[in-house]
Amino acid sequence: MYRKKRLVLPFILPGLLGILMFYVIPFFWGIWYSVTDGSFQNSFVGFQNYLNVWQNPMFQLGLKNTMELSLICSPSLFLLAFVISVALNRLRPAGGFFRNSVLLPYLMPSSAVLIIWLLWFDYGGPVNRLITALGGTRVFWLQGAELRLPVILLFLWKNLGFCVVIFLAALQAIPESLYEYAILEGASFPRQAFSITLPLIVPSAFLVFILCWVNAFRIFKEVYFIGGAYPDEALYTLQNYMNNMYGKLNYQNVTTAAYSFAVIVFALFGLLFFLQQRAQRGLN
């Protein structure tokens, strides 16, 4: 057994070295940066950088907007992916075209997606034309706080397909006999979805929920594409703050903000994992 493991080691060693060089070492080196003053001597200052960053109004604004957008985007993406995957699963095999098409936004280049979105939400674009046709007034969707709606819709449209595929893989493992029995008992479609489907796919649902949160925390890409490095205050995220600090070569603020956010993310995911374990024990 030991000999077999030794034979495998040369194959995994390059990957381990890459992880060590590009992830592990920079991670711990960044911690050192976050507790030094950034001078020539690189003196140790303890948690002073953390106090300065947390008192910075732009950091507070970025953290607030990031958490707000995450709280909007993550549950919306999860519920939308669940509903669509359940509907597509009931349509098989006729739903093959729709199951394949949901992945198209995920596979499209970001630049192409951006052009489509800018055209749709332009002042003279289809969205405003529809609003005026219904008797409303045009909206400057690409300016000010109104930019939040296009960014959220872009996030949902871009990330929906991957979550739907994971849900579909879990749904197809559920025995059809359970649904047949539920139909004989007169259970409605929503009743089947939340009484049969969801309890049986808790592990996959938890994975999708984690992916939704991870992608929501990376919403900076959508914000940056549409709003630039300095968007409206309603869309200024924590990643905007870190990106701008990096542009100013203020590595202490970048690393301090990054590790502060990492602590929040680890705490949130720890809570989600705890709730998932409790939910799974309750179902068993």
C-alpha cells in the first residue's frame, strides 16, 4: 500500500507545489502585510491597520453594499434555480432543449454579455421602450442607484444555468414512484416540490446555496463591467474598495480588507454548514 502511494506522489507533486507557491505562501505572507506599516522597514503595527480600515467610510460602504447585494442575489438565485430545475425535470424528455439553453449565458464571454445588457438597458433600449409602451416613463438604468436592477438581473442570468444543472442531476436521482404516489394522493405541484423534492436533495441544495453565496460575493465583476471602478454609492462594493487600493499600491489596506472579509465569509459558511447538518439530521 505504501509503495502504491509512493508511485502516485510524483504525479501529484507538481500540483501540490503550485498550490503551495500560488495559494498557501501568498495567503500567510498577506497576513504579515496586513499587520505591518508598509514602510521601508516594514514595521509591525499589530491591529492598527484593521482599525484604520474598519473606520474608513468607503470600506464601510463597500462592505454594506456587498452584504446587501449578496442577501438579495443569493436567495433569489437559489429559489429561481430550484423552481426552473423542478419544472425542467417534469418536462423530460421534451425539455432537453431548455435544459441545454440555460447554460448558454454561463458559457458566453463576459464582453458579449455586457454588450447585450448595455443595449437592453440603454435609455433608448428595449426595456425603456416596453415601459413607455405600458404608459410609464423612461429610466436611466445605467446611472445612479437604478443601476442595481440591471446588475442583479445580469448576475442571475449569468449564474442561473450552472445551479440548474446541479439541481437537475440531483432531481433525476429521485424515484418516480414517489411522485406517482403523491399525484394519486392529490398533492399539487408546489406540495410535491417542497415535501418530496427538496428534502431528498438537501446535500445538493446545500452545495448550490454555497455556490450562490460565493458567486454573489464576486458580484464585483458585474458591477465593474457596467459601473466602472467608481460606480454610484449604491453599487460600490468591497471589491471596488480593494481594487482601488491595489491601484494605489496600498497593499496593507488591500490585505487588511481581504482578511476582514474572509473572516466574515468563513463565519457565514460555518453557520450555513451547521444549519445544513441540523436540517439533515431532522430529515433522517
